Amino acid sequence: MSTSAILIVAGAFLASAVEMVEALTIVLGVGVVRGWRSTLIGVAAASIVLAVLVAALGPALKQVPIETLRLVVGALLLAFGLQWLRKAILRSGGFKALHDEDEVYRQERDQAAAAGKDEKAGLDWYSFTIAFKGVLLEGLEVVFIVIAFGSAQHRLGLAAAGAGAAVVLVLVAGVLARGPLSRVPENTIKFAVGLLLTSFGCFWGAEGVGVDWPGNELSLLAVIAFFSVFSIIVVRALRRRPAALVPAEVKA
Amino acid sequence: MRYIRSFGRFWWNFIVGDDWRVAVGIAVALGATSLLTHEGVNAWWLMPPALAVITAGSLWRAISRS
């Protein structure tokens, strides 16, 4: 397996894992309080929408010339990746609150308990819509990453397998833990995903406008190293500045 | 109309995020790399430092606001 293939699987796996941990917290918070039937139907409906998106967009993107595809995917990955990286640096530097799954879980439970009863089509509409929206919004980021990683290298199956493995792992861990996976190092994983998205975006975006990277795929490792060193330097500089103490964050 | 506006806002937030200058910076960096490449310069060295500068600027703005 080539360097980029390994990194594509790793990137899709990590991005999927961190987003699915957040989706699991939302689903658990609603399901435990209001029951599982409508919640799980919401999860299933969102999963079908996400699967249809991958199935429809993946093959369609194969028709686009590879140089154009890499430029577009590279630019989108950069826009997306720099958001992740920026937030991760701010969190590590003490300028943004760390994500706290236990706090999110508590809030989801409180809101689910306080919400009134609203039945539509035989479903508890609150449970259905919260589970549907939670899985769809968290999953949309994973779908975007899987399609971007997969299409730019024509390895959609590989990226989807990486993301799918993370979904299974998070589900199994959630069932075993019977609670939010608050011990997963989410912020570290988000940092790694931000680095991978930015590096792949830089690599493919430049290739898309005609750049020949020295050493081809090997220079991807150098790009990752560059952004890693840059991030570490910036985080250290931020930690030396007086930062406002921020409470635990309840949103991604 | 409201649906279209909120749909557009969702995708704007999803892709561009809370600092549009980063998206503009990425477009400028890719454009400059493209220009150099078409002039016969293999400008592989331009994107990484350009992105580092763009990120540093965005971080600086975020910290200044906090």
C-alpha cells in the first residue's frame, strides 16, 4: 500500500471516528431519555441519506478530469482543513474551549427531558429530528472527507472503508461503554485530521494547477511535517500569551 | 426564499467557516502558484509557506477578538 493510500485510510478513519463520537453523544442523550424506536429510525434515515450521497457523488466525480478534480478537491480540502487546524491550534493554545462530551451529553439529556410530546407519522418527532440532524450533520463532514480523499486518488472504496471501520468501532465502543465516549482524545484527533486535510489539500491543490512535487508522493510527508512543525511552534507561542480561561465547549 | 437563504448560509458556514479571508487567501495562493507554473516555474515551494501565513493571520485575528 502506498504512502498516500495509508494516509487516506488514516484520515478517513480519524475524521469519521471523531465525528461519530459526537453523533453518538447526541443519539444517546435523546435515546436514553425518550426511547429508542424513533431515535434509531432517525439514525437510519440519516445514514441512508449519507450513503446515497457517497454512492451518487463518488462515481459522478470519476467523469471529471483528474487535474480539475484535484484542484477543486484540493481547494475545498484546504478551506475545510484550515478550519479544523485553526480551531485545534486555538484549543491547544488555550484560546478556545476543549470539547467536553460529558457536558454535551448532560445538555442533550436535559433538553430531551424538557421537550414536549409531539407525535408525527407514529414517531416521537423530537427524538427523530434530533437524531436525524445529529447524524446527518456530523456525517456530512465525513462524507465530504471520504469523497474528497477518495475521488482525488480514485480510491473511494479505500476511504469509505476507513470511515466505515471507525463507525463500527465507535458503535461497538458506545454499546460497551453505555455512555458518551468522553475518554476518546477528541482534540488530539481533530488536530491530526486538520493536519491531514490541510496537507492533502496543499498537495492536490498545487498538483491541480500544474506543480510537480519533488519526490512525488513522498513530498506529502514533508508537507505534513511542515504543517506539524508550524502548528507546534504556533501552539507554543500561544501558550506563552495570557489567555482567557474558557469553560468546556458543548459544540463542535 | 428563506429556505434558499438558510441553505446557502449552511454551505457557506460548512466550507468557508467564520473567516472568509482564509478562503480568499487560498484562492490567491493557488492563483499565484498557477501563474508561476504557467511561466515555467515549478512553484511547489509556494503553497506551504503561503498557507502558514494565511493561518497565522487568521489565528491572530481570532486571538485579537478574544
